Amino acid sequence: ENSFNDDGLMLWNLANNRASQFRTQNNNFFATVNEEMLDLLYAGQSDLERKDCVNFETTATRALHLMLVPLVQSTIWYAILNEKLSSDSTETSLVVGEAAALSVLPIVSKYDEEAAAVIERNMIRTEGIKPVVEGPQAVANAFFNIIDDIGLGCEYIGEAE
């Protein structure tokens, strides 16, 4: 039997971890994005059972957009952590932040190439350049530019502690 205390793996767990850091938890202390994702999974199941392809496409698109939330939060979180590091740092958080950024860059660039460039300049390592050179707020602002385009508001991303 699964419960909300059994976080599982991958995006579900990542969303729950980031929810506590970005104040996007529900009253049961798990990510509000996961709560909505559960509703969408049930809605998608119902759409398929009814052979309602039009609504299923809408439901699936919404679910795909929600999956971006913990990845965006992670990129911002590691921008905050890595801003303090030097250009010659070997901290593991640099690799994790770069991986998070790389996971969303193709999608961000589809909506806003300049936003993607800001994220890339700050999160992708370049020898001799300090990490997050423009600051974590520049990274967060770059994401803000596309959040509305994909039907999410700031309440989904939250704010870092």
C-alpha cells in the first residue's frame, strides 16, 4: 500500500524535497505539485477509459508542465548554493546544478532563447568563470519569463528559504 509518506523515486521525491525548500507544501507536508499530479493521473486514466483523446491531450500536457516544477526549483536551488563558490571549485553541487539546468534548457529555449542563455551562462560550467556569475535571481528571473507561457504561476515555484 502506498502512502504520501512513501516518496518513491525521481520527480515525485524531488518535488517533495524542493517543496520544503520553496514553501510549496500542502497541509500533509508533501509537494502541492504532486497533489495536482495525482489528480491529473486519475483524470488521464478516466480520459483514456472514455476514449476522450482531446481531454487526454490537455491532461497529459498539464502533467508534463508540472513535471518541470521540481527541475526548475532544483536549478534555482543550486544557483543559490553555487553562487558562493569560486571558479576553481570542485564542489559536487556544481555538477548537480548543471545537470538540473541541462534537464530544462531545451524546454526553456523553446519558449525564450534569451532566458535559456541566462540559465546557461550561470549554470553550465566554463573554465575560469565563477559559477552563477549574474546571481541566482537572474536564473530565477529567466524561469519567470517562461512560467506563464506554460500555464504555471509563481505559486508553483514558490520562494527559496
